[in-house]
Amino acid sequence: MRSVLFRETGSPPSVSSVISSPDPIPGPGEVRLRMRFAPINPADLNFIEGSYGRKPDLPATPGMEGVGIVDALGPDVSNINPGDVAIPLGPGGTWAETIVRPAADLLVLPPDIDLQQAAMLRVNPATAWGLLHSRGQPAKGSWIVQNAASSAAAHCVISLARHLGLHSLNLVRRPESADACLAAGADFVLTDDASAPATAAAIPGFSPPSLAINAVGGDSALRLLNLLAPGGTMATYGAMSRQPLKVPNGLLIFKDLHLNGFWLTRWLAQLPPTEVRSLYTNLANLVLNGTIHQPVAATYPLENLHDALVHASTSARGGKILLDLQSPG
Ligand SMILES: NC(=O)c1ccc[n+]([C@@H]2O[C@H](COP(=O)([O-])OP(=O)(O)OC[C@H]3O[C@@H](n4cnc5c(N)ncnc54)[C@H](OP(=O)(O)O)[C@@H]3O)[C@@H](O)[C@H]2O)c1
């Protein structure tokens, strides 16, 4: 079987390569998955660069998530059968044609789920859910605001916000990405520039949000802070501009704004395992009924790994880059 390996951290297309090794054999309580698709997320690129919150144990196989088909069971495995569609609930090492995981770490999905969407279930839908729930869900009918709204994670926020009866105001840096946000269920989309706060204030029915969701930093995050209601919270979960937050003292003193961070890994770790499984079962149903959909820009076979990593590192992609892990090598 082939898998992706990097022996040192650095630029992902430069340090990553495809290697061949024997198929792993599942031991007691373990299951082998023949992987179908795995996305290249910003976190995967950061992991290979060595700038992610969890450092690689080198040499390492990247891949925070993915979907596969069960093809072999070790001894003492019940409730999982060959042919089942399943995702690993733990992170790490999904960019491989076959992986072995403890049966307890897998979630079996409905057989008719779209495999590309299933490959992206673990990270962004759960992140969006956590952002909307981890500090108390905003009241039904209220507004939330977010930046980087063209991202896959933001599309999950948009559709879940609508599903939960919230209104979303969305800031995009490229006006041409507004239509996709509206199609996902956004109430309003604005270009992320200095005019956004004044334009937002004039939206009929708009009321300042108690929750702002920041994946950019810098000036964009400052615009979110200016849009928040007094006492509101900005949750930061990404730093796409790589610019630090700018927080005028007065916004803390006179508006009593709160700044939080959100990391899916940390949030999931403090939930009871049964709650994690029921969260993902719920999210899988929302994928199955089309409530949650993440756009896909392109799929690449493993032999075109270099091109896939370059494509995933470019801006204005309009969707995720997926590795197709069963295309003939
Ligand atoms: N904390 C967590 O647990 C967690 C979990 C999931 C995701 N995340 C983070 O969420 C963010 C989005 O992830 P994703 O998977 O949804 O990514 P994605 O689909 O690849 O989208 C990337 C987004 O970043 C925007 N962007 C790229 N460079 C930018 C820049 N220099 N300034 C402003 N915006 C920029 C893109 O805008 P264009 O479309 O205009 O190029 C796009 O909206 C990432 O930072 C990721 O690490 C964090």
C-alpha cells in the first residue's frame, strides 16, 4: 500500500513524498480501513510545516481526517463488518491507502453517504458546531458574524446557523465568493473592508451579534469586534492572514467584549466519548440530508501529491482539495 510520509518539517510540496509498504495487519480489537478520500486542510499544511498546535513525531504520515471502507477485522471485533463505510474519530495519518485503527475509534456511517463529504465530516462540521455551542448557543433569531466566509468551515457555520434558527452575517475578501455563501444559507454577505460595519448597520432587521467567529486576525478581526454587541464574544479558531489581533483598549473597557480561542482537538477531548459519537452521528445525518455541504474544488490521485499540495496552498480555490486514495497507482 502507498502512503504519504514526511521526514522533516518544511514546505509541504517539498518535504512530502509517497512511499510503499506492506498493508498493515489489524490486531485484537482493530480494524483495517481501505481509505477512499481525505482532504488537505490548512491544519494538515501547518502540521507538515511544523507550525500546528500538535508537533509531528517524525517520520510522520499527515491527514487529520478521511473516510474508508472496512476491509479486514482483527480478532475480538464486533459491531463492524467488512464493507462498512467508516471514519476514524481520532486525528492523524489518514493519507494512506490502508490504515489500522482500534474499532472503538471508528464511526460507521450510513452506506449511502456521499464519500467525499464523509471524508470532511470530522473537522469542519464539528468545528462549526463547537463554535456555535461551546460557550452557550446564541438565542434563536439572533445574528452571528464571521470572516473568511468563503472557507469550508465557514460554510458549515452558515448552514448550521440556519439550521439552528440563527441569522448569519458573513465577510468575504473576494466579492465573487458571496454567491456560494448565499447558496449555503447565508442571510447577508459583505466584502471584508472598512465599509463593512456601516453597511451592516443598515441591513434591515440586523441587530449587533453576541458572537463573532474569527479565522483571519488583523484588520478583519477588528471589524468583527466593532460589529459585536456590548458584552459580546469573539471566538478565534484560525489565523489565515497570520496577522495578530488588534484590540483597542476601549472595546474591552467600554464594550466589555470577550476574546476566546477554539481548538477542536481541545474541545473534543473534554467531551465524554458517548457525546462525541452522538455529535458525529448527528452531523452525519445533516450531511446525509444535505444540510451540511462543503464545496470540493478538485480531487487528485496519490501520484499527483505534489500538485495537490501546491493547489491546496493557493488562495481563491473555491473548495477543498481531496486526495483520492484508491485511484490506480
Ligand atoms: N481551531 C480549530 O479547531 C479549527 C478547525 C477547523 C478549521 N480551522 C481553521 O479554520 C480556517 C479555515 O479552514 P478551512 O478548512 O475552512 O479552510 P479552507 O476551506 O481552505 O478556506 C480557507 C479560507 O481562508 C481564506 N484565506 C486564505 N488566505 C487568507 C488571507 N491571507 N487572509 C484572509 N483570508 C484568507 C480563504 O479565502 P479565499 O476563498 O478568498 O481564498 C478561505 O476563506 C483555517 O485557518 C483552519 O486552520 C480551525
